[in-house]
Amino acid sequence: MLKKEIQLAVDKGEMLPLMEEFYTIQGEGYHTGTAAYFIRIGGCDVGCHWCDVKESWNADLHPPTSTEQIVANAKQYAETVVVTGGEPLTWDMEVLTTRLKNAGLRVHIETSGAYKVTGNWDWFCLSPKKTKLPVQEAYDIAHELKVIIYNKHDFQFAEEQAAKINKNAILFLQPEWSKKEEMTPLIIDYVMKNPKWRISLQTHKYLNIP
């Protein structure tokens, strides 16, 4: 394809900058411990300083890949697909989610919610960031709210986000990995005092799996 044709396909969501795809165990949030096929889409300008996949930020480093190929790969392995990034909602997710669901797959997303919501999601995990807050629709449709706790001030941010989320969303606090020794005891204490919250851990890192 010519460069112009590729860009047009990317703009339509028919191709996406694919960083990596792999079958593993979901390590975080509500679906911890379940098998899932992860599709990591490149491109993100939210800019979390503690991001553990900064190599995903520059979409130009990741080859535009047809959604047909992505779906073909995914359906070989799993019943559940998790679309993550980067920030997947940087791109139009309508074509990808339609094709995944047509293939009989459950489709989840992990997103900061900073961009317009596109796509059809069976599970919407909203993980808001201070640097670029979610759009209202993300708060309205989220199934779970997962707030990363890097320092003590993040508890206040978590409560601010919980006040905006729909009443059915499940609330999680998760220690940032490099601060887990310091912040986990504080999170335990906070959840015991505020039981509307649950604790999420990056169990895949404890298990030494992707």
C-alpha cells in the first residue's frame, strides 16, 4: 500500500499501529487471573511519568497492521481480548471491535478515557490520569475505575474520580509498581476505612509473566 493509503486506513481504524499482541493471564483489576489475549496499540500523549510501557508512546515506531490480521491472530487463542496501549482511544476502535465481536470474542479495553469513546466494549476499564482527564462518556459507561496510587495525594484524586463515575462501576486502588512497598500498606489501610474500594495488584509481575 502507498503511504497515503495506509494513513487513510489508519484514520478509518481499518489499520492500527500494533505494538505487540500476546496471550497471557490478566494481572489487574476485576478480571485478575483470567486468560486473555492482549492487543497493545501504539500511540499515547497522556504522558504518565511512571508509565511502564513508554515505548508505546510513539505510534510511528509501530507498524500499521490490518484489523483483519489482528482479529485472525486473536481468535486462535482466546475468548476474551483486552485492547490496551498506549492509549487505544487515540484511534477509532469501531472497526476493530466490530470484527472482534463478529468473531465471537468478548472485548475489553483499558484506557485513560482521555479521548472520545469509540468501539463496542463488553468491559470498560477506566484508569484516569491527572495529566489528561477522561471525557464524560468514559465516566458514564465504565464498568470499573482503576486509580494508580503513586503517592499519598493520589487518594484524593481517586475520590474525585469516584465522585464522577457511574454508580455501578467497581472501584479499585492499585499501587504503582515502583512504589508498591511504600504504598501498599497505605492502600490496605485506606480500603479498610473506605470499603467501597477494592485493591488491585499487578499480579502478572509477581508471577513473572507478560
